[in-house]
Amino acid sequence: MKRHIKNNVSWVGYIDWELQKFHGEDYTIASGSSQNAYLIEEEKTVLIDTVWAPHRFEFVENLKKEIDLKKIDYIIANHGEVDHSGALTALMEEIPDTPIYCTANAVKSLEGQYGKRGWNFRVVKTGDTLDIGGGKQLIFIEMRMLHWPDSMATYMTGDNILFSNDAFGQHFAVEELFNDKADQCLLMREAMKYYANILQPYSPLVAKKIPEIQGLNLPIEIIAPSHGAIWRENPMQIVEKYAAWADAYQENQITVCYDTMWDGTAKIAHEIAKEISRQSPDTVVKVYNIAKSDKTEVMTEIFKSKAIAVGSPTEGNDILCTVAGWLSFLKSLKFKNKKAAAFGCYGWSGESVKILKEKLADAGFAVVEEEVRSLWNPDEEDFAKIPALVKSLLG
């Protein structure tokens, strides 16, 4: 179980190759994931985080094979969410008096989830330190809303390791543990997907936190997140990526998203895609049927996009429920500095395009005036409106 990281620091987590969903059904996982926990064995022995509750008993039994649990001097709970704290209940049955270092909000979340069990909490804030012997310290850094109010990171001096918890992670199983051993394309893809679907709403806080971390003047040789690969080769590359992603990120891409009843709205979607390529051959175009596509993958593409076009036919004086739910998720991600256009077909009342425009504006998009609103099935007159719509999205 114990895997060497550096000097007296080991990984003691859980790699889950079969995990396919996370945060309920909200986040899809294509390449497994991990819950990373870490053991520091200096003059003091420290456990940083645990694993998800379904694996709690296996975690504790495996830990017993590596160390006498009574030798653990301190537990660090960087974040109270159950995928990191889920083994605490089983562990604390074994060592009930061991102090748990965490933020004040983490006390609330841990007691809220597991009840008031009389655990020995030691509340810390940014800049607080804990001596672990050998001339080394742990320095605590609050990471509020990255991505919970209780989140923090822990920095280990001497070995220069930042245990960053959810920040800088990925839902990506890497048996070899380290970023330089992982498939680089998949690694960066999963890191971006993780940011786009989990941390994107908190981008203003990320933008402020990165200079704060840099201002501490702490040398960082390893970034050890709580999910996915550990960054040991050029670890600051992921910090630089976060700085870019937090700054209203976009590439030269437009994503077209729609659902359809009898293919009319689908025809408009594909004509919009063709027109984008005609007007701007260098612009990447992606087209997704919302009802048939993985929403976390689609949101990653929208994260990369400078503009989107969203379509739905009218049904029951409204948009399709697939599109309505998807738009709720889109709003929650709080994208900035992106344009949007609306399109759709109708047979009778025809409200869908108006509703789409309102919801896209409410989600923070700059909605262009041009639209395609087609009665029954799109014809040449409808298709003739597409070039102006695309020009506005590109402009």
C-alpha cells in the first residue's frame, strides 16, 4: 500500500480504476480516479487526509500493515468532503485522541457529516505552523471555496511539498502516481475537465489565491493533490495553467449545443457549424446533442470556447427539459467573457428562442441579437439568417 514519494513521505491512498461517476451522477469519469492520502514519518508521524467512505475499512487495515496506528501523532484534514474524510470514523475508533488539524469550517463540516464524536480538533488558519521534527514544519494555507469553505492546503518545509487537496487535481487513475509517468495528453485533458466542471465557478478566488501562495516565497518541488497524478516534474506547470484558466479562459473555438424533436433544430445546428468553418477556417467547431452527450465533457469544450450557439425546439410553450436542466448547470459554472446565440424550430407558439436568449444572458453570456427561429422545418430563408448570426459570434 505505502508508495514512496520523497524521503520520509509516502502515498497511502486508494486508486479506483472502476469509478465512473462522482458528485452523485454529476461528474463522469473515463479513466478512473484516486483518493490520495499521505503519510509523513519524521520525528512526528503525520497522516494527511484519508479516502472515500466505501473504502474506509480497507484503508485502515492497509494502514495497520504499514504502521502502528498509535504512532500517528497528528492527522491533517485539508477538506471535510467525504471522499477525503470518509475513513476518519473508522480510523478514530482506533486512535480517538489523536489531534485533527483543520480549519474552523472543517470542524463544522466534519461534525455535520459524522456527528459530534468528541474528536480532538485543532483549528488552524493561514500561516500557522506545526513542528514535525528534523527541522521540518507543516505550514497551513486556507483555500476557502477551492472548492469548499473548509478547504486548506498544507506545505511541508525541507521536502518542499505542497499537499494541495482538491486544487491541482484530476479524476485520473495513474498507477505510477507521478505526472511524468502519466499519458501527458490525458493528464492535461483531465486536469482541464476537473477545473472546468468543479473549480471554474471560483475562478476569481483562484486568481487571488495563486499570487498569495507565490507571495509566501515557499519553494515548491512537489504538488501532491488529493486526486490523480502527483506533480513532481515541473510542478509549477499546473499552477501556471490554473492562472491562465482562472482568467476568463478561451481558445479559438465555438461550440454548438442543441436538442431536437424532429431534426429541424439539428439541421440548423449543423448548418451553423458549417458556416463557422466557412467564415473562419481556423476556428475549432464542436457540435453536441445535449440529450446524447456527456455534460461534463461538453462543459469542458464550452470552457475552451469563445462563443456558443444553443438550440431547442418549442415544446409546451417552453424549451425541452433536457436543455433546461443543462442550462441550469451552465449557469452554475459562471463562465465569463463568452458570446452566445440561440436558435430553434417551432410549430405553434414558438417561445424557445426567446427563452434561450433570456437564460443564456442570465448565465452571464453576451447574447447576440441575431437568431434563427424556424417555423416547422428550416428552409432556405431560415438558413440565410445563419451567416449574420455566425458573423456576430466571431466578431
